[in-house]
Amino acid sequence: MADECFRRPGLAAVYDRLGPDRRGLDPCLRTAEETGARHVLDIGCGTGVFALLPAGGGIEVAGVDPARAPLDVARGKPGGERVRWIHGDATTLPPLTVDLATITGNAAQEITGPEDWQRTLQGIRAALRPGGRLVFEPRIPARHVWEEWNREATYGVTEIAGAGAVESWGDLLDVSGPLVTSRWTYVFAADGQTLTSDSTLRFRERQEDEAALAAQADVLEDVRDAPDRPGREFVFVARRPETARRGAPPTPRHMEADRTILATKSGATSAGESAWKRSSCSCPVPPSGVRWRRAVPN
């Protein structure tokens, strides 16, 4: 489920200004460059901050998010027409074939149920071409970053054009095993309106994510340190094997006819979406047989 700050249009509209630090996007951009990715899927794309970066460089990008409000914000940004915006999650994707899938901003932790996480990884694997990669960056549980989620440590005032001064702070609500719930409060000085957004994240141990990837027959290539927050985040880089391993979960076929039927029935919603469909049909076709959003700052 998308966090409240993304379900509410008023908060989605100012989210980028309230969380301007985007250094955490570097690992995904780095992997896109290292692998020469030409088709990218951004899962939990929110307001499109990451999706618009590779799209601006001529890469075909699709961004998917379970909340409509941030997608509306993303569409209205400069260059928004270059991205195919999809309302949904990794378990409900239309036929896609991509070189790289990304889950930025700790959004992977917003998928709190183990079975939901497995279904998310399965959906991602189906969209990746053989040899395609997945990058996601969860926080390291041992750092207990939630102990810093209090008003004293997180309070700030941000001036936002059209909205005036906005006070914001975070509070820790509950820690139940790997599940950590927090509440963020936003006070708009212009009209005195106060909005809150609750978020529950699952802090998975490294071994748990490694096992989840292995269950999908994905190859874990690397677990890197976050360059902007060393020692605070894992950066997982996994790869779908070039050939199916015996006993690996089946992957649906992405047939040209299926894409033609889908495009005929639904139609292209924008020039950007039409271009994506034309381009994705020419991608390598795999052989026959991702509830999230706002991550509280570190």
C-alpha cells in the first residue's frame, strides 16, 4: 500500500521539496550506465524523480506506482511525456521486457509481507530479459535508524512556492520485530492545515533478501555499500540468468501477438506510451517459462 503522503494530492505535490536529497539514486544510475541498459522499469516511482533521469538521456523508461497522486505530479513535470506511467505494482504489470528494474528510496521495505515480497520479485523477474538486472537499496537493520525518528532530530521548516512555510517532523510509533511504524507530520503555515502520514517498513536482514532472490532463481551479483550513506544501506544487484535453471519458477511468455492485442484493446494513452510499446516489442524476448512509497529520511 502506498504511504499516506502519496495518496494525498496535497502532500504528493510538495513531496519533492520536502525530501530534496537524491544522492541515494546514484547506485541505480551507476548500474544503468555499467550495463548499458536501454529499457528501465522504476518500481515505486512516486513523483518520477529517478524515472525522469534516464529518460532524459534517451533511455526508454516505465514507472509504476500504486498511488495515483504522485503519478499525476510526475506526468506534469518537464520531460514527463518521455516516461510510460503505470498505476499499479510489480505484480500487475502489463507485458514488458526491460534490461534493468530499480526500487529506489527504500521503497522495497514498504512491501512488508514475505509472500508479497516474493510475488513482487516474481513480477520483476518476468519483466526482466534474460541477463537483466534488479537493483534495490534497503536499510541495514543493525543500524537501528528508527531510533533517530523523533521531533528533535527530524524537525525542519521548508519554504515551498505556492504553499509557503511547511513544518515537518517524524515520530516513531511502534517497533514489532522487523516492522517499524512511524508518523510524519506536516503543518502548512499559510492556512494552518496539519497533515500526517503513517508508514510501516520491514527491516529485512541481508540473509532474508538473499534467500528471497534465490527462491526466484535470480543470481546475486553484488551487495554494495551505499555511496552516500556508507554502512547504513545495502545495495543489492541481482541478475536474471541468461538461461532458465532447472526447477526455476516459470516466466510468462511476452508474445508479439499479446502486445498487439493489448495495444489494440487499450490504446496508447500518450505519445510516450506509444513509443514505449513500439520499442519494447523489439526487445529480446525471454524464453517460456512491487505498496510502497515515502521513505523517511536517514
